[in-house]
Amino acid sequence: MPSHLNTLMNNEVQAFTEGSASLILIDSSKLKADETLKFRADLRKVGAKYKVAKSALVQRALPAGADTVIPFRGTVGMIKPAADIAAAAKLINELVKEEKVSIKGGVLEGKVMDAKSAAKLSDMPTREQANVLVIRTLAATLVRLVRIVKAKSEEGADSAAPAV
């Protein structure tokens, strides 16, 4: 029979992972306390949450196949992005470059990803960058349309003018 403390921790991990379309799993054992606090604050700015839990509890909370990316012992850091997984992945990638954390894997829309796939998430544009790309594309199309209409109206005005 599990102890009361284990049951509480299990419920907490289940609640964290429930209803989440995506999670990124990291090994944050090399982060110092002040770096962890800054990392949590940066994640909060992009709408993500960070939780560290025992590997066994995380394995129980994730979909089948997650045991291949989670170590059997120790702790695992779970990052749960609110909406923009790419923004959270970019923050993680900065720490990976500094060799402070390592990506273990992730879950995207219920499917387990290995470390390489999870690391590629940082190459995706953030929601804000994607919105800017769409707006620029639409604006460029509208600018071309205005130029064509203006050129056609000038052509029509030139041909309608009487010759002197």
C-alpha cells in the first residue's frame, strides 16, 4: 500500500500532466538554485510551468512509451507550455547550449518524442513570429494589389486624356 506522501505526490504529478497537449522533459540536475529560479521566471513569462518530480511518478502519468525517454532513477523536470511550445523550447535550448540541462524527450499531442525530436521544437517559430510572418505575407499581397490598381488607373487616365 502506498504511503500518504507518495499518493499526494502522484496526484500532484497527475494533475500537472492532465489536460496538457504537450510536455518537454529535461534533466535539470546541473542547475543551481539561482539559475532554477531565473529559469522558472523566464518560463512563466512565456506562459509555461515547470515541475520536478521522481522519474517513477512521471512515467505513470505519461502515455505508454514514455519509459523509453525517462531515466529509471532520479528526477525529471517537466515543462508544460500554455500555448506556445516553441517559446518554451527556445528557453530550454539556451540552457542546453550552456550544458546546464539536457533534453530527455517530450510529449506532443499525446505522442511520445525522443530527445532529438523535442530539441527540434526550438527551431519552430514562436506563435508571435508565426503571426508576424502571416501579417507580412498578407501585407505584401495587398501592397502588390494596390500597385497594380494604381498602375491600371494611371494607364486609363493617360489614354483618356486628349492629345494636344
